[in-house]
Amino acid sequence: MSITPLKHALVTGCSSGIGETVCLTLLAQGWKVTGLARREASFQHPHFCAVPLDITDTAKLTAVLETLTQVDAVIHAAGMMKAAPLGQLDPQASEALWKLHIGVAEVLADRLVENMPDGGRIVLLGSRTSSGVAGRSQYVATKSAMIGMTRSWAAELAPRGITVNVVAPGATQTPMLDNPQRQSSPPRLPPIGRYIQPQDCLLYTL
């Protein structure tokens, strides 16, 4: 009797927040997971392979991707927040945001989609602020661009049944929420009266 191989997911930002929650849930559902993050993951599992990596280093990221076998799903959950009003914008902050949110997503999709099976999934973590929020223009620009990029990929990959989506929660209770760099534009409480929890995003991510 043949054994059906486990489905394989690649998750960025696996060491905390939404990325960590996605990893743990997929593992509980019987997936094999490769996790990428700067910091070491706080959990272990026989089917979990953690790769400590600065994913904004394109050469190193590409080298890791080339070692992977078939990937059925990609979840790009790594993210950062940098906020500043006009007159205080930092070009280096803008570059860092674009590299992480857009550049990494491009490399992941471009390198992995060729061997992704029909019916695969690509999910990028966006933001409810993508339509514009005062004091967060650099961050918002990347999240807005992400929507157009995923819509283009979705149209391109539709014949193969590969779905490409952005999950855009409100302010989510993760380490990024308490980042002092966002003091100039503090998070707003969502209409539900509490911050979103990472597990709240699972229904739309998996």
C-alpha cells in the first residue's frame, strides 16, 4: 500500500505572531512545514524544519528555496511596521519595507510556483490600512502594492487552480503591535472592541 506524502507548506515569520500560529496549526493538521525567520522558533515538531534566515537577503533566500522539494502552499507572514509623518520619512525605512513585504513575496512566488502542484495556495499577509492611514504612508504603500500584485498573480495562475490571496486583518496582537517605532501612529482598536488574535486569521489563511 502506497503512503500519501504529506503536503508541504513554506511559512515566513515562523518564530512569532501569525506565522507561528499558522505553522502550529498546519502541523496539527498533518502538514510538513518549512519555517523561515531571523529568530529561532520556540517550538519543535518532527515535520517542522526551521531555517534561521534574513529573508531580505535575496541570494541566501534563493539558495534555501532551491533546496526545497515541491511546496503546496506559501504563506508570507513576515512583516514589519515603520511609521512616520511627512517631513520625517526615512528612505532606508521605505526600502526595508519594500524588500520584506514585496521583494520577498516576489522571490517566493517566482522561485516556487513552477513546481507548485495545481490547486496550490499563495497567501500574503496584508493590512486593513492598505487604503491609507495618516502617518503610515511608507507601510501602507507596500501593503497597497501587495493587493495589485496578488490580483495579477491570481489571474495568471487561475488556469492551474492556484489561488493567490491577501489576508488583511486589523490590528493584531503580535510583537509588532508593541513596536516603539509606531508610536507616531498608534494602532486603532478594531470595531469588534478588541485586537485581532493570530488564531482569528487562520480561517482565511489556511
